[in-house]
Amino acid sequence: MSILAIPKRLFGMNALKPEELTMKYLCLICAETVMEQMPEDVAEQHFKEYADFTQAIRDSGHYLSCNRLLPANAAITLRVRGGKVTTTDGPFAETKEQLGGYYLIEARDLNEAIQVAARIPGAKHGCVEVRPVAEDERTLRTLGLANPHDSL
């Protein structure tokens, strides 16, 4: 395990400039307790922390998207085997921690993405997985996100 020193300037993090090369990172927020399971006053404070964090990364240019997920008991897991769809109520894995939400951010590199993700309020109560988004030419072309003629 690696422990990174988080600079004190984070809330005043240097804003990304449009001409800078950046990568996208998905920050998956996991916790044992989700908003619906918190006392109302604790949940209200947590919502405020998320609102402040979201505004800060909007201002710094790191924000692309985010959302909160309903608790795992609202999930459906599906599988397709031999052309047949089967579904199971709830998440695939039995675990104490559940996926509570995500942020899609833009950062100069993994170190900067980690610095941004370390400020996600849920990191204090659970964990945040930071994963680079695949943006290679083949992936972008397959998903219809690149001009197929660009590589000609």
C-alpha cells in the first residue's frame, strides 16, 4: 500500500487549461453505510460535503460527471448464457461495502486524479477506486466516439 501526501492547496488546485493533455478517470465510491442508512443529520452533512466537493472540482475543471446510486438492495444482476437472460435481485458479490456512486473526472495524470479522489467525502468513510478510462483509438471507434476515417 502506498500513502501519498495530499498537498494542502487542494481546494485551490490549479485549474486545468483547455489546451492541456488530460486523461479521464472513473472514481468509484464504496462504503458500508449509504445515505439511506445514515441518521438524517449525518446524511444532511454528508450531502453538504458532496455539494462543496462537486462545486470545487467544477471550478477547477476536473469535473465531467457524477451521480449517487441507490442502495445495493435496489440492484438487479443479470447474466446471458446461451442466449437466455437470467436475473438475480441485489448485487453480484456479497460484501459489506457497496458501490454508492461515482465521479468521472479529468486529470493531467494518475497522481492528480488520486489527489482529486482523495477529497471525495466518501473516502473518509469507505474507499474510492480510481480507474483510468480506456480512450485508445480502437475503443473509441468501437463505441462510436471517434471518426472512423481519422486513422486512414
